[in-house]
Amino acid sequence: MSHPFKSVLLWLLPALLVVELVGCKPDADVVAMEEVPGTKVPGNFPAPQYGAEKNPPTRAAFELGRSLFYEPRLSRTGEVSCGSCHQQFVAFANAGHQLSHGVEDRLGTRNAPALQNLRWQQNFFWDGGAKNIELMPLAPITNPVEMDETLDNVLRKLNVDTGYQRRFAQVFGGSGPIDSYQFLRALAQFTAALTSSNSRYDHYSRQEAGGTFTAAEVRGLRVMRQKCGSCHAGELFTDESFRNNGLDRSFALDSGRAHITDSRLDVGRFKVPSLRNVALTAPYMHDGRFNTLSEVLDHYDHGMVESLTLDPQLRRPGQQPGISLSAQERQDLLAFLHTLTDEQFLRNPQLAER
Amino acid sequence: MEFDNVAGISDLQLNSATPYATASGDQLTVTTLRYYISNIKLKKADGTEWVQPESYYLVDEALPSSQKVSLPNIPIGDYTSITFTIGVDAARNVSGVQTGALAPSDMFWNWNTGYIYTKLEGRSAQSTSGAVIFHIGGFLEPNNTIRTVSPAMNNNIIQVREGRTPEVHLQADILKMFTGPNTIRFASLSNVMGGANAVLVADNQAAGMFTVDHVHGN
């Protein structure tokens, strides 16, 4: 039990501080520090997996992470950065690319996913292979068709750059060389900051100014919750499960989740992606086979095929699998999906290359 | 603790001129041997236990200094049993970037993140490709390969005293990876990277790869 006098003091302290702050006028040369993006948990979001306390955001560390994200020297050839295939104006997906180009124009094997709200993800990639946001970048850095570089080489390059030496020392202290811990922690400061939570839908959900919906959008939201919401669940619009949504009869080229679990039950299952900013993240699916949202809805309505691991929720008794959508429902759904576009996120200068 | 890597009755040599023979008679030349030892515990006869905090070591046959592990600040007493994990506990597999022995290296899988607990690479005339690649790791069921062992002490007692540093000499017999509960023949299995086949090897490792050879009182 704490001493009563002490607890009174603790209560008084914030009040005194507030009085101080209100009482003083800031000096002309003191400019309010802009908050590091993604530091606060949005009111309509659940608790994150990777809360700010796990890697407390600071201005210098965030900006260092941003530099690393846009640093082409992370690739073997010095040509490909994270930002090459994850572009801010399309929610950090790769615009117009079914598959992305790595070093020497090598083609990737899966569609580059949008990078948003990563703090809330339990695992990463279409197959969930990366299990922690800090270690996630190791796969694209070392993948021969992506950046084709080794962690040791990346550190070597950073360690001969006086700018990085200075900035890492400023963030982590000490006089030793930049190490893998510092590099990956700094990069996570940026990737964890990519919070998209200010779409028109969010304002509607939080009942804020700017949150007005048309009748079609309201109907579309209802259709989404009713017909898509068991997978694209909650405010993040994904339940983070792995599912086979009837794209193919067999999955010889890419077994999806089974690549990680080695289980036949997981063949053809891929991570349910968020629907946030979905109007911008074309092309769609793990292999980018659909160019438009209309094609995606066609697939769900009448394009699915059977396979052993097809998600049971997609089975329709007596007919081919899918989710029946009337013309009106399609139209309303499309109207709703556009309310998930977050212009503030797409244009936030703090997240841009500089 | 000293980890003495052996192949049967021979001291292990990397790239040995003469191949070693497994219990099944397969030939094996080793080019790389590394393994994680973690969560070391010592127990007294009365059952009280000392658990080493932050107990993670990477033993590398190519790096003699890595084969000697010193455990500081053990309370004075007579310890009759030793327990450790071959590999890395599940928690540290998912806890984000680590430092020291657990810093990301080629003992870490990037595409399916997690540690490689034991890496044995080499050559065998029986392998169809000529290569032998055993990367044992994984922490999710059913392919969890974390194994915790308490090698028999054969009545040895580790007497920890003020100003005394007893030494426990362990032998790690790599040939035991291929025999025991599961017989591994390189003709049918020579390339393992996690998964169900890694479990077969991990079960063999748990069954008797590590033995206490002797204890020095010092």
C-alpha cells in the first residue's frame, strides 16, 4: 500500500504541470515538436501487438528508420529500397505491379502487400512466415529476387557512412559499430509508424466531423459486415487468418501458408488482407491476378473453384462456391470500399522519402 | 562447461580426410557444426535449482572459444544434475531482434522466422546429391524441435565453492543425430530444413547426443 501523502502528491503533480504549461507562454524559438506518426492507438482500434512501449518512438529514431526504409544501399546493387516496392501513394503497396522487380529486374513471386497498421499484425507476408515486425525486413533484404543482400553487408555499408554513424550514435548511444539490433530496431520505428486510421470510414466510425456517409455507403458497410466481415473483420478489416478463397484447383506454384507450416491442411491458404485503402492497392490477391475491385467481386460472386482446403464459409449448397452478390449489393460495396481510403496517410509528408 | 564435439569415439574434425561412419554405416564428412545451448539449470540433491538468467550460447566447431561456456555467480553448493535446452525457447523465437548469441545470423531463418538450433553440413557418398544438410529448428507444433536434456551425471558432483571453478566436460556426439529412436539414412534423407524430418533428428539428439564425460573439481 502506498503512503496516503505520496498518492496525493502524485495526483497533484499533473495538475501543477498543467497550470505551469497554461501559465507560461512558449518562447518564440520553441516550436512544438510534431508527434511521431503512429504513436497513439486510434480510438476505434484494438490494442496493438507491437505497442509503442516495445520500441518507444522518438523523433530521431523514427527519422533514422525512415532513411533506412528509403535507403537503396540495403540492396546488393544499391538500386532497390523498401520504398521501391512499397509506395506511399498506394498505401505502401506497389502500384500497377502484379509482381515486383528486385535487383537486376528479377521478378518476385508474390504481390507486394500494402504496409499499414503493422503494429496490429501478429505475423507478416502472405504466408505469415515473419512473426515479429523487427525481423520482418530480413526476408526481403536477403531474398535473391528482392534485395539480394546479406545483413552483414548492409551493416558494413552503414558503418562506413559518417551520416549513419552519427545518427545511430545519437539514437542508441555508445561508440561501437552499428549492429543488427540497432539497424532492425530503427527500421521498426518507421514500419510501426505506418498507421492508417483517418479514412472517411474512421471518422464515421468514431462519429467525428467529416464522417458522413451516403445512403449507398451505409448500405455497402452493411453488406460488407454481413457477407465479408467474418474474414475482413473488425476495424482492421482482417481477422489475420489464412484462408483458401477459391482461386485455383491446385497450388503447385505457391502453397501459401503450407510453405510455413508444412501442413496439407494449409495448402492454398493465404493471409486475409486488410481492406483499408483497398481502392488503391491493385492488383489484388497474393499473385496480383485481378486488376480491379470489380474483378475481385466477380471472383467472389461467380469465379471460385473447388479445392480440398477451400474455406468452408465459401461453400454454397448445391452450387459452385462463392458469396452471392446482387447488382445493388456490388454497387453499394464498391461505394463503401472507397470510404476506406485514407488521404491523410497517403499524403503525410512525415512518411515520405526525403 | 566445455562442449567437446565428437563423432563416435573420434574427436570431431571439420573436413576430415577420412569420413566418419554412422551407426548404419553411412559415410559422413562434416564441414559445419553449430548448435544453440540455452536455459542452463543446475540442481542440488535436495531439489533446489539454480537457473542461469539470459542463458544463450552458440557452440561452433570452427570457433574453439565458443566451446567453453562459463557460468558466473552460481551459489555455493553441491550440484548433482545439469539441464539445458538444445536450441532456443519459443519465446525468444518471436521476441523481436536479439543481441549476443541470439543476434540474427545464418543460424536464423528469415522467410519463416525462427532460430536454427542445430546446423550440421557436410558430405556423404550415400547422399544422392553428395551433400548433407541438416538444419534443425522450429518451435510450432507439430514440428517443434526444442529439446531439453539432463545428461546422466554418473555420480559426478559439481562442487561450487568460493574461489573454485569446477568444469563439466560434455561430449556432443554428432553421429547420435542419425541413430536412436529414428534411423536416418542419407540415401533417403540428406537435406532437412525444419519440418517433420527435423523432429526425427531432434528426437535423436534428445535421446543421447549429449553426455557428461567428466567433472573437474578445480
